[in-house]
Amino acid sequence: MPGLLLTAHDCVGHVHLVVGSNSIANARCVKSLEVGAKPIVIAPQDAEVHYALKDKIDAGHVQRCTAVFHEEDLTRWGRDEVDNVVDAVFVTLGGKESMATRTHISTLCRKLRIPVNVLDSPNLCTFSLPSTHSDGPLQIGITTSGKGCKLATRIRREIASLLPPDFGSAVERLGTIRRRIWEEDHRSIQALEDPSAIPENEDDDLAAQKPTFNQLVSESDHAAAKTRRIRWLSQICEYWPLRRLASITDADIDTILQSYSTESPSATSKSNTPPLDISTLEIRARPQPRIILAGSGPGSPSLLTLATHRAILTATVILADKLVPSAILDLIPRRTPLHIARKFPGNAEAAQNELVTLGLEALQNGHTVLRLKQGDPYIYGRGSEEFAWFEERGYRPIVLPGITSALSAPLFAQVPATSRGVSDQVLICTGTGRKGKAPEPPTYNGSMTVVFLMALHRVGDLVRSLVARPSPSIREEEQQLQKVGEDQVFVNGGGWPEDTPCAVVERASCSDQRVIRSTLQFVVQAVEAEGSRPPGLLVLGKACEVLKGRGGARWVVEEGFSGFEGLDDVVGLCGGATALTPSPSSMKRSTDERDDAEDSLGSDAQGRRVRSKTDVGYPEVNNVQSAANASKPRGPMREMAVEEVRDKGGI
């Protein structure tokens, strides 16, 4: 079957007859209106009219004929200059019952040589509408000749995504250059044939004539100049990268044309100097300063998104949160300046202000700034605040998601956030409100899993607020108790049972991951005894014991991470060439982070080191150990002072 002839029609003022009143008829009317045509809908009085099409009819944008289709409609509604014959017909009727009508209309249109398009009937069509990308004068049409409309749309999207933004404006400018070159050539030819037709620029103050006044001008000079101009325009359209073409401005058009008009024809024909400085265009086409807000995931480099990893490798300045693990920071090229937030209790706001100010200075110096955050930037990461802050200053951030620890950390601790019959809701909370204030505790719900971020440093206060019940004398009217089944109780403002299972997950997905399984009754004692290993979170709810329990102990400690064990072997069997698990060098950590009581650890069925506690133990020793652990550095985080960054020319 021969291919179709693709054409672009000027339809301004044309009359398009649309038979039908469904959503497809509305789409055909929209397309007709976009190209300046006049759509007329043919539909009976009792026909159901699509709501959007009805709005266009009521607004007067679309004319409707309330009758069934008749043969005379083809020669009644058209323009006077073509004897009232319509310019195109769209048949949008569907269903088997309309097949005879569709065939009849197609036959009539073919006899009258009227272009006709019939829905879902390629054999009845004399033309089809391609999937179109429109950007000003630029239009790209894709057709599969009726073999797959969805595929044509997919191909069109893929092609359009490869074009520079707002490329239609560049096409408009190139067209302006072409038109004005032809106009300049036409004036030159007129001047050659009849010099008196072009007025002289007279200046009473000008005593002498220009050096080119008596220069001989031949017709060959004009032909050479014209050829060179058009050849240059053709060459840049053919060979220049699209991004360079897109960087041409209106001022460049004036420069090009001025360079031709100021040169004599003979000089123009011999000159090889390009009218535009390519180096200037290259600089202009380079990526503009940009700010990227990216989440680094829970900790393991294997859980970085490809987009964030690319941003790490290509950014020219990186501003990282304090808790971004060293394994992630090790991926940063050594040439890239890095500044880590100097956040500590009482200095959070000052450190935040310092970080965004550094980012703004880097942007003003032309850098690509990566604001690297722990987890996901929009889950308690101040991502929205920083987005608004930079946007107000003229830099709209690019936001890259990260795997939030609120959902991944429970997974790596074998705690399903939801489990049928146990937990059907997930609530993510912060354990620290603004300016360090304690937030309101969530109401108890036996079928809910609650994840508390930034809570371990004040876990005692948090647990007390969770298990406390509201005072009847103060909040009697607000207190509502409702029993659902045998074990679900909803209480306004706390009321969590002390035997509610919970788990503390620290440094999730890192090699030194630690999980403490306990209940609300003993979790505070467990954290005080075992010490803190930030970053960490608290998971609360019955889902904590769906896959793994405590075996009657007050708390159980699990050391180490084995979530990726054997994964590389599976990938290798499938033909993969890239290891998914991090290398030992990228996951290196300080030996000071090892537990001081490692020799007392046993192991569970998965090979993790486990220590069980049936009592509080030795509080004095545990308190000292907790303080010591809290003061230890957690990995070789590479921090660069602001002065060091500036010395290296980064900011």
C-alpha cells in the first residue's frame, strides 16, 4: 500500500461539517477552531450532546443544525466562493447501527471530492488527522496511517521531548531572517535596475561622500551576496545544534541584517566572517544556573534514584544535610565543593539560613547547586520552604524525589507498614515541632501504623504524651471512647496502651543498621541503655510484630543490615552487569561506631547480631555508654568550611 501524502492546509475561513455530537465531535470542533475554521455540527434534536461541545454551541463558537444528516448538507453550509460546498467533513458516529450512514456519507463526499474523515473506519477516509505537536509556527505531525492512534501519540511525545524549550520562537526568528534577507535582496535588485527608485540619505552636515560612493556595482556582486546569505542561513539550519539555534535572539536578527546592509555588495561576496559570534551563542546556550532539591534516600547508595545520582556527579556546588551518610557523600567528585549543614540543637535556624544563602551566592555565580537532603525532600525536609525561598529570588528549583525512610526503614526492619487484618492505615508524624516544641500526639487507632521522624532525642516526652489519657475534668467534652470489635479503641488526644509494640530503626539500609524491638512501656529504657545512633525513627503499632516478635523480652536489639544479600547473584543470572549492593569501600564507617559490647551479641536466624534484655541491667553503666555513644562521630562525613569552599573558587 502506498504511503499517505502529508500536507499542511490553511483552513482559515473554511467550513467543517461535523456529523455527531459526542466527545470525538467536540475534539474535532476544537481542532477546527484552533486553525481558524468554522465548525457546524449536524445532530438530531434528541441527540445527547457532549457537555464541552454544548458550551461551545451556547457560546456561539460552534453552529448546530438540529436535524439528521441529509445529502443537501454537503452543498448548503459551505462558503459562497465555492458554491456553498463544505471544505471538509468529520463523521464521528459510532456503533454498528451507524455503519450504513457512515458509508453513505463517505460515498457522497468522494463523489463531490470533499475530504472526509470517518471515525474508526480508515477505508472510508480520504484523509486522517495526525497526532500534532504545535509550538508557534512549528508543527510536527505523526501518523501511523490508521494502524495505531495511541502509538502515534506516543511517538509524537517522544519527539517533542527532544526539542529545546520554546523552540517555536527560534523557528519564528529564523523565518524572520529569511524574509528580511529576501526583502533586502529585492531592494538591492531594484537599486541595480533603477537607482533613482531608492532615495538617497541626504545630510546637509555631511561634506564628503562615502568611499564606496563611486565604486562600480555589478549584477554579479548582488547575485553572489544573495547566494552567500541564503547559503549561510541554510547551513546553520542544517548543521547547528538545535540548542544553539534556540539561543538566537531578536537582537541577533538585527545584527545579522545590519552586517549585510552596512557592507558593500562586493565586500559581502568576498567576506568569510560569520555574522554571528558562535562562541557567544555557545555561552548563551549553556545550562543556566539552577538549584536542585534532591532526596538521598534512607542511607544506602544503592537506593539513590538515577536522577539524584546524576545530579551528584554533575553539580558544581553541593549543600548537604548533616545526616546524609558518608557512603552517599563519597560519591561526590573530589573537585566539587561540598558544604554540610552546621545544625545542632539551638542552631538549626541559623544553619538553615547559612545554607540557603550559600546556595543563592553560588547561583548568582552561575553554578548548578545541589541541595542534598536525607530521605525525601518533601517529607519533613523543609523542601517546600526552600522551593519557595529560591523561587522568590528568581530561581525555580528542580525537585527530585527520594525514598523516604518513613516507609523504607520499617521495611528493612521487617515491619510491614500495612498488613491485612492488622494495619490498614499509615501515619507519618514528626517528633519535634517548630522551634523544638512537642507536637500533639496522634489519637490511638489499633489498626494504624505510626512512624515518628526526628523523635529519638526526646523519646521520653513523646512516649509519655502517647500513653497519657486526657483529664476528664478538663477535656471531658472532647473525650470520646468507642469500642470497635474487641481490641480497637479510639481516644481523642493519646491513650495508647503501654503494651503497644514499637520498633526503633536507626541508620536504615546502612551496614551499621540497628533495630530495637520493644513496647511503649520499655522503649525509653531501651534507648537509654543502648544509646543513640542517628538518624533514626520510631515505628508504632501492631504491625511491628507481624513478621517478627520479641519472644517475651522487654526489648531485642538487632545489629547489621543484610537486605541486599544475594541480590547481585540474581542480577548476574539475569545478565545484569551492574552490582546493586554497595561496595565495602563506599559503605565504610568509623570503627568507633561499633558497639562497645559486641562480644555479648548472639545471632538470629538471619545472621543478625541479637542481644536480649529481660531487665534494665546496670543503669549507671548504660547511662555512661549512652552518653559516650551519643558523642561519637557517625562516619567520616566530609565537611568543608565556608572559607575553604570559597578558597577553592566554588562559591
